Amino acid sequence: MRGGAYCTWAACGFAAAFAWSGAAPALAQQALAPSALAGSEFPLGLPQSGILTIQPERLFSESAFGQRVEQEIEAEGAVLTAENRRIEAELRAEELELTGRRSEMEPDAFRALADAFDQKVQETRRRQDQKLREINQLGEEARREFISASLPVLQQIMRETGAGAILDHSSVFLSADAADITSLAITRIDEVLGDGAQDEDGEP
């Protein structure tokens, strides 16, 4: 994520969410066995491997869906950052004004105003932190939606290649038969999902 007071895709945990701990076995069960495809012709450009790998972070960030989500969250983050700076300036001015009045006030009266100001600062911080959490939540929900919508595409690739599993690329130390399908998956997913934006009627 670029700029703004909000988390990056990695910090939001997308790579961990897409680790395929549950998805890979499910996909493997639905895939055709390699023997079932013996003698058949594979579509051009598809790897013929029993093990496929994918780069979850890249799959999301380079897809039209992921790029649209990133732009929206960056815009929301920029608005929140600007708002935080404005509020910070207002509170700083209020604090300076209060400090300037201290010599003119009774200690108890000043302490009451200072306590009220401190409470206002704390409440403002909680409110702005909640806005940040909501922005991050939007990103997390979008990634879950993307994963769910992408599974049929990935299942189809498995059927076409006769693969038995799709693994997170980062978790595979060494495999002579592994084939990375990230670029292929991005192309296929873009064809099906586009950027995932909805029109005014809520239709994609």
C-alpha cells in the first residue's frame, strides 16, 4: 500500500489468509486424476504438472479486482490521513489556548478544563482508530470475496492440467514437477471477475 495511515496488503494478512491450508485439499479432491486425462490434449500454454503453485499476494495485487480494491482503500486512507492532520492541528491550537489561560484561572478550574480536554483527545483518538479499522476491514472482506470467487477458476485449471494440488509458492522448498500458475490464474480470473466493481443497482 502506498501512503496513508493504513496497513499494507501484507500487514493486513492477505498472504496468510490465502495460504491454502484448507483450499488445497478441497481442490485436490475435486481435480481429475492424471490418469483420467491420459491421451487427452491440454489447452496450449497450460503446464502439465501434478503439483501447481501460486503466489497469493501477487494473484490479488496484479488482478483487476485487487488493483481496484487497492485504489479504493488508498483513497479512503488518504481522506482519513487528511482528517487526522486537520484534527491534530485543531487540538494543538486548543491546547495552546488552554495553556495560555492557565495563569488567569484557579488551579481547580484549570484542572477541570484540562481533564475535559484530555478526555476529548482520547475520544477523538478512539474514533479515528475505529475509522482506520473499518478501512482495513474493507480490504480484508474484499480479499475474502476475491478468494471465494477465484476458486472455480483455479479448480478449472487443476482439471485441465490434471494437477492434484495447488500450493502456496512460498511454502514449496523444492519440487521438480511444480509449475507456477499465477500469471495464468490472473488472466483467467480477470476474464471472469473483471475488477469486481458493482453498478448503482448492485450488479457487477
